[in-house]
Amino acid sequence: MLLCLSTAAVAQEAPSAKPFERFDGCLLEPDEWTDGDSFRVRLPDSRLETFRLYFVDTTESRSRAPMSKRPTAG
């Protein structure tokens, strides 16, 4: 019985992928929580959205200092 349930779960199809959307006229909105794989963007209709890059290997910042006060390389 348990084997039948496991096999049924594996046999399900994944949902179809949605097409990519393109947003023209956006602006990056730096803030203190921005890190390597997520960032805030102001959309043309003035909404502020957070975008996250999945499957991207970036170093997470341990600092919570505002972006303008973080040390820079150089």
C-alpha cells in the first residue's frame, strides 16, 4: 500500500511554466536589505517589488548597515 502511494506521487506532472514577463522603465531601489540574490525594483506603475534570483550562488551579506555605509572594495 505504501509503495503504491509513493509511485502515484512521483507520476504527477509538474505545472507548466509561465512565460517570462518584461518590465520596461523600471528603476533599482537600493535599500539596506539588498544582497546578492534579491533586490527591490520600482515598476513603471510605481509599485515597489522585490525580485529574487533563484539558483544563483551569491554571498549573503552579514552586515545590516545601510548600503551607503558598507565598505567598498578597492
